[in-house]
Amino acid sequence: MHRFGISVYPEHSTPDRDEEYIRLAAKYGFRRIFTCLLSVEEPPEIIKEKFSKMIHMAKELGFIVGVDTNPEVFAYLGAAPADLGVFAEMGVDIIRLDGHFSDREDIALTHNPYEIAIEFNASSNIGLELMIERGADVHNMEVCHNFYPQKYTGLGWNKFMEFTDRYKALGLPVSAFVSSNKKDTYGPWPVSEGLATCEMHRGLPIDLQARHLLATAKIDDILIGNAYASEEELHMLSGLDTGRITLRMDEEKDIPSQEKEVIFGYSHFDRADASEHILRSSVARGNYRNISIPQRKSCRQQAVPGDVVIVNDCLSHYRGELQIIRKELPHQEYWNYVGKVKENERIILQLLKPEYLFGFIKD
């Protein structure tokens, strides 16, 4: 099950403003909150009081709350790997370790009596395999990627997937951050350039960032790194179809109704006997054995990657098959051109594997 989350930074806001945002996120079905103790400089007792009030209010609304920490934060608050009482009193559900202790102490953390989940930094090389072999409680372990406030410093996609694959192979839940594009958002540090995990996501529409992560089939929870996201962005994420990969396309004008039904009326998937040249979704063919899809004349000479076509009456055995072009090809008379995958959405198209369910978003 995928959960969506928000981030709040009480040291940069007010209790009333944070509560308003948390209640708004709850309205849209968000269930996780990330907050950071790394940047807080107030006295320990003030930190405990302020964060406790926010956390308990959020939990009454059904949220799971995680705090970002490191060994210095532990020492400042009077906590230790063998004593998480401070965090338990605050109501913390997840302790994220931005920096970790020794392997033996990290293992001890996973066995804490409060059943606080321990979340390790997925954007780093940590020997979690060896820790598990040495007795770490895998059922109380998670991993969460970093976010990156500065432009051009976020993870490259290949490195992101390398880390993700490594920890997912251990059976651990993996979380990552997307970024609000609302003006004047912020995080724990005085930088306002977005807070995504992957550099390629910085500045993209927030739903596209999330859909790209979901398309990997490797990311469990998705958190908005910066505060405060707009209500429109919260609404967009709340409406995502997490049961299949989804794409937006630029639709051709005046498409007949039966062709629109082929595009939007089915959950598609590429055939197991996949072609390198075209992605073929045959799911609609059975319903079009006796229904005509007349050829629509086209002046198009070439089909280019991202083009979406539907097989017409000229090839009646395959009539109704939806195809997405992968490589530049001569346009065929049996193709009715219905549109193209939006250019920035093709990052998702690259992740579509044979038999993965996908669909088109109807704007």
C-alpha cells in the first residue's frame, strides 16, 4: 500500500499554521508526516514541548509521524540507542537516521521496546544486509531517501535506482521525496529551490514526479519535502491511481468516440512477446471484432517515439489494438493517429515493462 505524506518544520512556522496544513492534508487522505530535528536550535525542553504538541495533534488525525535525526540530535535531547524514551514521550512513530551509530547500536535501535520504526538513509551505502544477518529486526526497519535543497545536487536517476534496488531487495519499505512547486516553500535550511530526491524531478508537476516514482514499482511512500504545498497539489496527489502506471497524452482533435473508448476505457498492458519498435496493448481487440474503426486518412509520413495509434479496419484482425511507438517508423495505413504521450511524460514511458498495467489520464 502506498502512503502519501507532507513535511512540516515547526521551527520555521507557527503551531496554528502547521495545524491548518496538517488538517488540509488529512482532508485529502495523506497519512504520513516528516519533520526534521537536525536544524532545530532551541533548548531541548522547548523542542520536546513544541514537537510533542504537533505530533499528538497529527496522530489524532490518523497520521504516522517521523523525525529526522542523527547522533548529535540524540545527544542533545538526552536519548541514546538503548534509550528512546524521549522520542516515545513525544509520540514519534519513525526515527529516521540521517547519520547512523555503530552497527551494533543501530541493531539495538531496531529492537527498541517502544516499537518505533527505525528508518535508514536510502541515499547512502549502509551495510543493512550485514546488520540483518547479525540480528537486526527487519520488521522494524525502513529506508527513506534524502531530499536535496540545492539545484543540481539531487540524485541522478541511475544512482537513485541503484540504491533503491539494493534496499528493496532486502524486503524493506522504501520512501522518497517529491517537491511542491509553490512559490516561497521551504525546508529545514534557508534554501527555496525545491526539495525532491531526484534532480530530474525538480520543477516538474508534482503529480508527474510521484507517478514516475510509482512507475518504478519500488517506492512505497511518497513525501512532499517542502512546506507548504498548495491545496491543488495535495488534491492532485490524492487523486492518483496507484494501481497502475498512468500517462498524460496530447490528444488529437475530433477523435471518434469508439477510439476514445479504446484509449480511456481500458487498463492497458504491453504484450509479453514485446516488440522493440512498438508497445502493443491488445486488450480492446476482442470487443472490436464486429465493430468498425474506419480508416482516417493522415498526411503523416513518419511515426515517432511517443505517438499513440489505434489499428483500424485496414487490419481487421488487429482492429482496436492500441499501440505506442517506441522507434521512428514509417506511418502505416492501418494506424489511426490519436495523439502522443506528452514529452515530459516519456520518462514514465521508459519504465513500462511487458504486462505492467497502464492507463491514460483523461484531462
